[in-house]
Amino acid sequence: MNTIGATAATAPSGPEGLSSGLRLRIVSALVLIPVAVLAVWFGGWIFAALVGVFAGLMLWEWRRLTGGRAAWMALGIPYVLLPCLALIWLRDQSGDAFLVLLLFVCVWASDTGAYAAGRLIGGPKLAPRISPNKTWAGLCGAMLASAAVLLAAMHWRAGSAPDGWSLSTAAFLGAGIGLIGQAGDLFESWVKRRFGAKDSGTLIPGHGGALDRLDSMLFVAPVAALFMWMAAA
């Protein structure tokens, strides 16, 4: 999910453009992030209810975006519901709000890193036919930011990391979260381009719709759940 990066082209390049482009997004984030953090912290039906609300919003946006075509709805239902179920499963199975919060923070950091690196560095385009605003620098920024968050978390909670984890493991997994998140962002960008839409909706000021805000997590959550399941097997 990188609505931040996806809408960055409308802002001027350089530090001044970065501040202008982030202003509205920061205000929205200051409202949404505490809600998400509290829901993850309490877990149970509270977290499941919040995930369910956003699942409904995303399905509504998907139907509106694709015109409700049967084939696209058949794709949209698992595209939205599987990650939502994965998030609920992760929270229930881990029994540790910190691990799920860490996943959210890694995704948020990757989105911010992609935006910042893309605006400040620029350079060659990542996939100009799908999303003309995304750059290779943005992808590297996403991977580095996510890896940095995971490394910092391991240092902060020394001794609580899973057995066999090392700094290199954390860096690799963090970079992987950034990479997968950007793949999710590109997928939604491709769908929007396919249907001639700029955003999936207008629900969140500065970010567009719920799909725009959560497109990275829709790809990251199932992979994280699969990784956790394999690690526990």
C-alpha cells in the first residue's frame, strides 16, 4: 500500500514538495493510527470488528472500482477477505499484540520510506506503464525503512526474538515486507489504471480509499501468516 507514493507526483519535487504532500496524510494518520494500535492491542472481537468494517469498505470500493463485473468480483473477494482473515489469525495465534503491531509499523514505514525516497531521490521509474510515479529509489526506500524498523524492534526487545533469528534474518524479513508491500501497491495501481481511476475512493483524506490505504497490507498479511504457520510447524 503506497497511496503516499502513488499520489506523490502531484507534489513538487524536493524537500518543500515532501512537506506539502505529507501534511494532509499526517493529519489522517494521527487519527487512524491510534485506532488501529488500540484495536490490535485489545485483540479479540474488537480487532476482528475493525478488520471486518474495513473488509466491508474495501469490498464496496472494489465493486465500485470494477463496476461489479462478475469475474472481477470473484477476484476481489479473496483479494480482500484472505488478508483480513490472515490478520485476525495472526493476532489470535501469536497472542502477542507487539508482533502484529510490528507488522503494521513495518508496512507503514515501507510506505513512508517509498514516498520519501521517491520524492527526494527520484531517478528511474519502477513500472511506468502501471504506476508512473513509482521509482526504483522508492522501492529501495521501502525495503530499507521496513528493515530498519524490524532491526530496531529486535534490539529493543532483546531476547524475545524467535529462536534462530539474527540481525541478518531480521534485515532480510524487513526488506521482504517492504518488497511485498510495494508489489501490493503496484497491483492496486494496475487495477486502477485498468479501470481509469485515480483512487479507489475518498474515504481517507490525503490517502484516497480504504483499498488505497491498505493495498500493501493485503499482500503482506497472507505471506506473514504463512511464514508464521511454517515457523510454528
